[in-house]
Amino acid sequence: IPSPYIKDLAAKIPQDEDVIILGSSLTAIDAALNLQKNAHRGKITFMSRSGTLPKVQGASHPYKLKFITFEYLKNYSKNFTTEIRIDKIYKIFQKELETALDEKINWPKVLQKPDSAMEELEKDIKKSLNDKLLYQSILAATARIIPLIWHSIKESDQIEFMKKYYSQWCSYRHAMPLMNAKKILKIMEHNQLDVFGGIKNVTYDRKDKKFTAMYSTDEGEKRISAKYLINAIGTCYSLEKTQSVLLRNLSRSGIIRENSCGGIDVDFDTFNIVSKNGEFQKNIYSVGPLTRSVHFYTNAIEMNALHAEKIAELIASSLPK
């Protein structure tokens, strides 16, 4: 099943059948809850590279950034004329968070995969209920400056971040609602939902009519099979692998090109699509998840609305008066 958002998803899967869900992010959460609405009884398994669930949303508190500021970024980049080393960005985020939380953070532990997804979810729910999630308000306050920071980091550092830390960033930045977290925990407590990381590949046996997912563990490679598989990975950032006919045709014709970090390459300031020969397509613009590699924070409606507004202003300003 190519998406968890197709019409009558749960009705397409018999209630007693096991289901593999590719991914363990918010999209996977939506898929599992969709099945639950239909009183699904079969085993559900999240399979992803990280094997981690999104964090749980806490109360929102106003927060003014003290160190991750436009002034800092402007001064350090010499008025945006030089690139910023990503280790400097890590340090300024560390300073912002540790100062606000008034504690020394064990960063290796933060980045480490939890031993048990269910135990970690239980802890996150308790933190949400006890209003112990100020870090979420701090990360939310970076929404407007994150694109500028990302644009100031050199390309090789961007690629490294995407490979090593993007999944962890998303799990903390894009948390699930407390109500959904409680529902997911209940499914896990009934031994109906497992979460595994280290996914390597997925195959389909036409004879047995089953999907098999291979994944790595400390004990070696393991596999899980099921008749039904839901693709909950989300947006495909590879123009070669995308199922979008439009994107494939635009890529083959040279109208668009893939960014080194995936997705569509666009101009940072004008949102004009960049062609394969490096020219700006002056009448074609793009916003949203596919421009993640340029603007980074492209999953939020408010940011995409802001980008669309900027495009409208650019178009309006170019019209004859």
C-alpha cells in the first residue's frame, strides 16, 4: 500500500493480518492509528533505519532565543559572506539548551537509540504530563532562523547531518500529540506493535504473496514477513526513485535537478527551480518538503505559507505597473 492516507485504508486490510509499516515517524503513527480505528487484531511492526518513535508533545511556552540569533549568525558568517562550520552550530545549540534548562545534557545519550521503544514512550508521556519538555519550546523558537543557519552551512556538512542526525532531529522537533502517544502505548502494551531499526531491504515473494523486511540487530540479521506492507516513509527525495510521473519527467527533461541532499534544487531567496544546467527557471517555483535540502524546515504549514507569500510578492513585484 503506497500511502497510509489512501481512502479506506483499514478496510483494505483484514483485521487479523500482520502488517509491516515502513517508517516510525508521524506518518507511521497515523497508519497504526488508522488500523486501530478498524479494531485491527493482527501484529503491526514499524520498520525504519533509526528504530525510534517521535517524542511526545508537551505544553507550549513562549521562549526568546538568547544565543541562536540572527545577530550571532550574521556576525559569525561575516554578514553571510562565509560558511559556518557545523560544529559551531552544534555548540551554540548546546549552549542555548543547557542554559535554558539549567543542566548539563548527556548528548551521546540523547543521540543513542533507546533499548526499548515502549519504555522510552512511557518516559516521554510522563514528561509531557509533568510539563518537563521546555526543549520543545526552544526548538520551536528556532523555526524562522533555521533556514538561514542551514543555508550558511557548507554542503559536505549538510550531507553528513542528513545521514547521521536528521532522524533524531525529526523525532525531537516533530513530536506526536499526547493523545496519540497514549493510543500507541496502549497498542504496544497489548503486544500488538513492535518497533525495529536497522532496516536493510524489503522483498516480495509472488508465490507466497508476502513481503519480507530484513533488518540488522546486535545478534545479526533478522527478518519479518507479512502479507501487507504500508509505505509510511513519507516524501521520496530521490528523483530517480520517486513514483511521481511529473517529477520524473521534469528531471529527465532537465527542467529540475536533484539537490545533493535530495529533493528539488531551488534558489534560496527566490524559490525558483534550478535546472540541470544550473539556470534558474524564472516562471517555476517550488515550496514544501521537496525543497527540504535548501530551506530545511519545510514540514510546517506556517513555513510553507510564508514561502508561498514570498513567491506571491516576487511575482507581484515583477508585473508591469
